[in-house]
Amino acid sequence: MEMLSLANELKSNAYPGRGIVIGVSEDGTKAVTAYFIMGRSSNSRNRIFVEEGEGIRTEAFDPSKLEDPSLIIYAPVRVLGNKTIVTNGDQTDTIYEGMDKQSTFEQSLRSREFEPDGPNYTPRISGIMHVEGGHYNYAMSILKSNNGNPDACNRYTFAYQNPVAGEGHFIHTYMHDGNPLPSFEGEPKWVKISGDIDTFTNDVWTSLNEDNKVSLFVRYIDIATGEYETRIVNKNK
């Protein structure tokens, strides 16, 4: 597999939809994650990220213009002890509640499927980061229709143990723009993680399509201490 430039992957795709990046900083000291949302409809674009506890949630930027809260208002990031959960939907809560009852990441997602938004049947993408005692590992998941057939759900989990400095993985909902939108295919993309939190945040945000990007969340977690820094960028201000 070829290591890809995250910036180039974003610049070359006008509509990857929602995306999760997880990896390790160049200096090997930080666990890194990013989550972004994009939108084509006015309802999808009418959103911002706001902090909620140790995580974030989506909110309507202009509540008077909110048409349908289902599938667009949720908590993308929640923290359970030394685990950080990042997803593109309300399965964040499913994972949080399952793991709080000693289920695994994969087991917790068995009760969920892709989103019921035919004909797109948007995949549910999820990530879990485990930082404890100077050790770090992560996993990613995608739940998707069977090549557009909603009668079957395909489930994939990818686990990364002892991840390498300056490397990460990127998974997103759609291969590219289209009608219907084609679901992501294959395993998460192997990408380079570059720069400190501000450089990385700027690189991701400026690489996303200007018309379609909505919000970006980035977190760097110190692998030795568990302390973290967060950046949130909203197009709506």
C-alpha cells in the first residue's frame, strides 16, 4: 500500500462526505484524530461543532432554518475514561454505552447498520482511540450497504496496534460526489500525519472543498500523560 498525502486526497475529492483520520504525530508523542463534516443541502450546511464535556456535538447554526435533525444532529466525539470515540453519527452513543458495559468496539456496533437515507445508504464510520500508560492503539469501523443493496449490511473493522510516528489512516463516507453517492470502498487509506496541531488543522481545513466543507474537529492527545489539545473550525460564524 502506498502512503498518501492527506491534503492531496482531500483536494482531489469535492465530496468525501464525512471523514475520520486517526494516527500518530510526526514526533511520536501524540495520538492524533480529525473529524470533518461536509454538506450539499442547506440543512446539512446549517451546522457547527460545539464542545460538550470532553467531546463535541453538532448544532444548527441557525435554529430557525433546521429542517430535519435526524442524521445531522449528534455527538461525533465522546470520551470514556482513556478511550476517545469518534464517529459520523449517533452510533457514538451506542459505542460509549456498549463499552461502558464491557462490550468491545466491534460488539457495540453489531446493533447498528448504515444510515436509512436511501438511495445513498450512507455508511456509518467510527473510530476508537485507546491511550493508557504510554501505550496507544486504535481501531476503525465501517458499516455499509451491500453495494447499494439495503437488504444486507457489510461490516468491517480495522485494528492498528503500536501505530507508527507520522502515520495514520483515513476513512470517509463517499468515494466522490454523485447521485446516489457511492459508498467508501476498501480499507482505510494510509496517510502521512504532518506538523503540530495548528499546522495539521490548517492543512486539513484548507484542503477541503470550499463550497461543501462545514466543520472540522482535531485533537492531539499526549500518549504519555493523556492530556489533550483540541481545535474546532466552523465555516458558519
